[in-house]
Amino acid sequence: KRVLILNGPNLNLLGTREKSIYGGDTLADIEALCRETCEKLGMACDFRQSNHEGELVDWIQSARKTADAIVINPAAYSHTSVAIHDALRTLDQPILEVHLSNIHQREPFRHHSYVSAVAKGVICGLGPRGYTLALEAVAEILN
Ligand code: DQA
């Protein structure tokens, strides 16, 4: 089984920016954690990050044929992107939404995510562990 793990804007800066909110792990650290977890679960891992909404939409569209599940941290686009919502809702595959921080504890503009309505489940506030929990859930759902 193949999992596409998508990361939205500014997540390339993890480990250097707003460490008190997002922790000290870099995106490379999270990628390594995801690869290790996928290997353990017997799944192939395609891990990507983009700062561009359209690129994320393109990747989601191509996932229709190339992925069995999607784990996505849409970052700021969670709160703004009808385009990502629409792209995701065309998929039949399970979608798991992850946020490192607890978005409900933060500014009101982060409390709503356009992705949650099309996600099978949402994990937030558990840091990088959210990604591994999402991957474990994916493995269980696909089996
Ligand atoms: C985030 C939360 C978003 O509100 C924010 O814009 C991010 C990261 C998280 O992982 O906690 O960039 O998705």
C-alpha cells in the first residue's frame, strides 16, 4: 500500500521557526519518522512539502491513481483553501488530517479547517507523533 504524505506552506521551516508552538524537529526529522513508521507498517511512503496551493492541488489530483491513502498537514491552507477541499473530496481514498499544534487552543482563525469535512479523521496537538498515529490508522483502515 502507498501513502502520500503532504505538507503545506512554511512547514519547510520547522525546527527554526516558532519552536515553542511547533517544537524543535525539522521537516527532515518528521520525514525520517514517517519513513521508519511506513517501513514498519509495510507501506510505501511518498513524503512531500510545498508552499504553493496549486502544486498541492496537482499532487492531490495525481494521488487518485497513485496513492491508497493521504496523510495531510495542509498548514495555513487548512483555514483558507476551498481548492484543496475540492481536490480532496474527489478522492475515494482515506484522508487523515494532521496538525502539530492544537489548532483549537490557538487564534480563532485557526479553529476551522476546510480539510476536516473531507477527512476520515483529524489529529492535532500531538506534534510529530500525530503523523505516526495517522500512519498507524491508515494501515489499520487499509487492512
Ligand atoms: C499547522 C497549524 C496551522 O494553523 C498553521 O498555519 C501551520 C501548521 C500545524 O501543524 O500545527 O502552518 O498546520
